Amino acid sequence: MFDSHNIDDNFTIPSAIRSSTGGALQPSDTGGGTVFRDAEEIDLDAYDHIILLMSGGKDSIASAIRLEQAGVDMRKVEFWHHDIDGREGSSLKMDWMFMADYNRKLAAEFNVPLYFSWLKGGFEGEMLKQDAISQPDMVETPGGLITLERNLKLSKKNTRLKFPQQSASLAQRWCSSKLKIDVGRRAVNSQSRFHGKKVLVISGERRQESANRSKYNQYESHATNATKGKLNRLVNVWRPVLNWSEEDVWAALESRRITAPVPYRLGWTRSSCMKCIYNSPRVWATIRRHFPGEAEQIADYEEKFGVTISRKRLNVIDISDGVAPFNIDDAEALRQAVNQQYTLPVTTSDWKLPLGAFGSEGCGSV
């Protein structure tokens, strides 16, 4: 069926803009309707700040490589990483122990600054919230660490006492919204250095990853866009690897000689949280085999809450019973996985595809 809106969005409007701007989309107040499902090239030079949301996974690393390949002025680029577990002493440790330090090493490799942000108390603190509001957000900036308190008049008390649920709804899958999206939004809103500036937010989603992500726009307005107000702050989102295949991503890492990140070397197909709610039974079996006590801690909470992560109402121990774990022979990666300091090379002259490449085992939010 002929779809005139699709033709306009993907061909007519982009072609008109490119023809008048030397081939690349210009920054635009997409709140006014300029949203592109596909935008492979944009004018990166027109932005004052480029914020790359760096998870430490292959797709966000590929996004950084894509910026380098485009010849962007890397002095405009900064990496932002959200600490899932916070820094207040959580014992749950949903994320990989080394991930914060790995991102420090990545930022050094790309010669860009790295800023951390987190919800105070992290994943565990939010999960144990009972008739209370969320803790403040903590945000690193060029001027130092700032604390973003909650507005007591606007914040509503609620109770979690269960893990995020496997749902497309961010109200149910609150780990993504509370620990990443909301923190990032507040981090932009709270910094006056972005007032009167053009800001580009880079994220590494790919359409190939899931049916949900296949619907994403490649270029659109960010939630913090404020061109209509006194802040005069333009904020766009660009997903540079949205149309890339997994082959494209690994090829980019190989071309830049970036060593495959540790989770993939251990068999994980996604570098999300180590103990992600979307982990398959085989991933939980692998955690039980190689990281004793970690899965049991999750199961203890499931029993306490009376609500499991799995929709089958089986805890992570029961759902992985009798399932074969990954056959991991990468002793170096296993040692790194239990070390908070990242000690392995970020780049390598002996590049290899990791065990988790092109796998189908479920892990990581979709």
C-alpha cells in the first residue's frame, strides 16, 4: 500500500534538507514535527555538545566508533554512564562489578570525558522502597557532583517490594525508567552549561534487536528539548547504528581493535546488567555455576516478595534447574568478572569474536 506519510518522512523531506545543507540533516526542533525514521547522516558539526550514552556494550561502543568515522570534533563529545547499583553500598550488585572502571578505560581510549550518574541507593534501594518517594539522583558534571533532590510536593509515595517486571511498560519495567531514563533527563535539565546550546544525545539501540526497537525513530526530539522556553536549549536524539546489523557492529569493533567486552566473552549476547530480569534460564544456570551465591540472592528476594521475575512464577533457581550453563573456557574473562577494577586491555592486536557473538540466548532489556 502506498503510504505518502512514509514517503515524506523517509525520502522527500530528508532529500530536501540534504540538498540545501550539503548532504546532512541539520539540527532541528523536532518538537515541531521534524522526526525522521531514518537519518543516516546528520550535521554533527552544528552541535555544541554531543552526549553519548555509554553502557559499555558493543552497540554504544560502535556508536562512538561511528562518531570517529564521521570525523566529528571529539572535543565536543562526552560519555555518560549510569551506575545501576549506585554508590551507597548495595549488596545486590545487579550490574557487572567491573563496568564502571571499564567505562573509565573506554573513555580514556576515545580521549573523551566520562560523567557518571545514578539514583541514590541504586537498584536495590529503589526495589526496597516502601511507602516512600525515590531517593535523589546523583549527577557528575564538569563542575563536580550535584545532588538532585525530589520535589516533595510533586513526588508521590509508593511501594515496590518486587523486581522490575518483564514488560514493555516502563512503569512495570522500572529499572530502565528510574535508573537510566529519568536520571539522564534530570542530568540534562540540571546543567546550565546547556542553556542556549545545541545538544545531541547519542544512543546505541538497533532495530535488529527486537520488535519494539524496530519501531524507533533514528532522529527526533529528546525529552529535555526546550527551544520554546527561556532556556533556548535544543536537544535532539540520534541513533547512529539503528540500522546496523550485528555483523556491522562487530566489524566496527574489529576495525578499531576494541577487545570484545567481557560479558560477550562469557557467552552473554548483550552487555546489559549481569543479573538482568530478561536473562534466560541458561544465563541463570551460568551464573549459578560460575558466580556462586549471586542467583541465590535473587531467589531469596523473590521468595520474600512473593513475586518472581519470571512470568512462569518460578524463581531463578527453579527456572534454571537442569539447564546446561555456557561452556566458558575464557579464564581471563572469568577472573575479570569478579574484579571491580578493570585490568584487561581495551584494545588488542589479536582480535577475536567472543562466545556470545551472534547468539540467541536471551539477556538484556528489549
